[in-house]
Amino acid sequence: MTVTTNKPAQAGAVAKASKTDVKVPGEAIQVPLPNRREFLFYCWGASLALFAAASGGAIIWFMLPRFKEGEFGGIFRESSIPDRGTSPLNNATGKYWLSHAEDGLVALYKVCTHLGCLYAWVENSFRFECPCHGSKYELNGLWIEGPAPRSLDRFSMTVKLTSGAELVTNATGDPIPGIDPSQVAEVVVDTGSRIKRAGRV
Ligand code: FES
């Protein structure tokens, strides 16, 4: 009777596996490097992803409202305007004076055009006066005297009348003439749209 056994074969297999799988401490692991074509492909993909992210961010940024209504930089709404030739209406949050002079209605930015001080309305002299270096401006924002290089800056606005008509500030920020205060439904002042005068005019 012949007895066969596979013990030597198993031992050999174990010995073979041990020889290939066991890592010797300190032995460097070989990581295959990308070839030139793969490397360029990865660079191109990364550039494309960066461009897409930047474009998406820019679109979202442009679509979001920058300023809320009622906060400086955004829209302000007035339900009434001063009578022609009377003291201006002060909007402290919007940083403007709503002035109704003989030549029309205008929203004047509260910052002096010389070096940026806050000028004030002076009832006694019936004009705007800057406390810093003495520049003075008329009710409609025109320069009178002092070192200011130009008349007061103004904001673009839309006057909505009860008739449904709308009057809009022109590109040079001239006062909107001929407004009857009793016919005004709403005035929308855009403090995000400042118009600088060309000079002392
Ligand atoms: S800052 Fe107003 S006059 Fe100088």
C-alpha cells in the first residue's frame, strides 16, 4: 500500500508566497509616475476645474444684491418731498439731503467734495456749509465758495407721480424740474449710483 501526502507541496507554496508578499522593512515602495501625456491631461483638467469654479463664483457674486434696501449703497424710498425753495430733507442713513430748489429736485451726497468732511445745512444762511475748510454750497448743491473743486455729488433717483409717470435723474445729475410735491407718489433714491459734477457747476 502506497501512502501519498501533499505536505511537501503545501510547504513549498507557503514558502513561495512568503517570498513575494512579505515587505522588507526599509524597502522603497515603487509608485509609477505619470507619463508626459498623463501629466498634461491632469494639468488641463485642473485648469478647467479652476476656471469653472471662478466663473461660477463670479456669476453668483454678480447676481447677489450688494446692498439691501434702506442701507447705504442701496435703494431708499421717500413718500414726500420738501416744497420748492424750503429747507432740505435730511436722510441720515442714506447719507443724502433731498433738496427741492427753484431749478428742481436733487438728492445730494452728504460728503464735501474737498476732503470728505460732512457739511451741514445752515438755516440762517440758507445754504450748506462745510466746517472743515469753509466750502459753501447752494440748496441745489452748486458750489458758492471755498476750496471744494466741484459742486456736491448727487445720487440718481426716480420720481414716481400719482399719474403713473416717472421722472429720472439725467446722466449729469441735474435737478429734476417742475415737480409738484402734491403729485408725488414716491421718490426712489439709489445711493449706489453717485454722480460727480464736472466742476463748480
Ligand atoms: S472738506 Fe469741506 S471744505 Fe475741506
